[in-house]
Amino acid sequence: MAGQIHTLIFSSSNDFVSVFDQIDSDETSHRLFISRMPQRRLIERLDITDIEIYWLTEKDGEGTIPPSYNALLDLISNRLSNHKGTIFIEGLEWLSSLHGFDSLLSFIRTLTDSIHRTHWNVYFSVDESSFNSIELNHITREAPILTLDVLVELDLIEDKSNEFIGVKKSENLEIELHDDGSPKLLFLTRLPRSGFSKSLLQRRVLQWRRMGLDVSEVESALYSSDTESMYQAYNIIEEKVRRAVQLDNWISENVSDSQERSIAQFRIRQLTGLDELEVRYFLD
């Protein structure tokens, strides 16, 4: 239902943008994102092709908007009369620190009145640790908390199907290093078909890249508009990555010859010769 404001409880921009594709929006709807991150950083985490983005900052420049309630309301008012869609806003904590909490609450109430009877929905990202309980209650009274049954943190998805030996899950994106400084390969939780989206695949590709894996085979799927074909391409590379991680973990623990280990690990990160390496190390 349009014409509503909701609060989403998140502690980071990464968490917030991870739900964008999970919020209902038809192809004719406009999406406006007022972000605390510049576009050059968002592009690593989000497909911004069809999203109008403004960086909430005191710096002047194209695509920026100052932390002023008047500026924010002017921008939003101009969109309300011309489109239908969804508005994502973060930075309430900063706005409150600059102008006081009462002014923030007044802004939320004004925005609520503005979108009433429109075809727009507004979603605030709020870090509950930045407000005391009374302030948080005031915010959520005006903008009720919305709980989404979505995949927020890729590495916190429950994966009951994992039967590999030596599985390690990354609950954050901190990549461990081998003694030679190369990144260790980690088992990441498998993405289920339900809720799968281009945005989730983009972030998974970035995770794999950070581990030094060559996943160019799946990157072409990001240009597809067919979610099913994207998921099929993901499944193929996902299986290769899992085999690579299992090999890498075993070789790190059991191959003492540094040259042999380096050659094998290079091939593993290229996702080439996996069959040969499995025969060599697992069937001897």
C-alpha cells in the first residue's frame, strides 16, 4: 500500500541497500535514494542504473544534497507530483545531531503528511544504537518498524545443506590471510532461489573477488534481465568455488612444498584444473 512511511533497523549502508530489491516496486515506479555514501562507493554495492541517488553531505557538487530539512523536503516534493515510487533515506542520526531531535521528528511528521494519499512509500534506515529508547519510540510511532523476511547479510544466511569438511563461514567481510599474504578462501553460505536478485549476486561476486577468485564466468550474467538465468549461472560458479575452497583448505594444511602449494593455489583461484587437483590430492 502506498502513502506510508516505515523504519528499517540497520547499522550500516551495506545492510540498508541489501533490501532494496526485496521491497515491492513495479517497473514504472521511481526510486529515490538519499544516501550517506557517495555514488562512487555505492556502485560497488548496488546496481544504481535505475535509482536516482543523492549524497547527503555538506560538500557541494553534482548529485549532492545538504543536510537541510528544507532541501530534503523540496527535493521530495518535486518527485511526489511527477512520479510514483519509493524513497529510501539514511542519515537520520546525523540530521538529529546537527539540528536536534525535535527538528528531526518535525521533519518526519511533515514528510508523513506530504506522502499521505500519494503513490509513494518512504523507508528510513535507523541505527537503534544512535537514539535512546524514548527517541526511538517517537520515530517508530511516526514510521513503524518494518521487518522484512529477506537476506540482509549474505554471510548470515542459514545453510543447512553444507556437508563439506572444514567449513568456515565469514560472518563479516574480513578476509583472513595466509602466511604469504594471499587471501584465504572461505565457504560462504549458498544463496537460495527465494529472494535471489541481481543486487545479491553483485555483492557475492565482490566477496569472491576479494578472496582473489576469478569469477568472470558469472559476471556476464549480471547484464541479464532474467533472474532465473542469473541464478543458473550463479549455481554453476558456486559449485566451482566450493570445490576450490575445499581444495585450498586441504592444500594449505597438507602440502609442505612451497612451490607446489603456490602453483596449486594459483590454479585454484583461477578455478581451472579443479578436476586434476581433486584427483591428485583427494584420490591418492
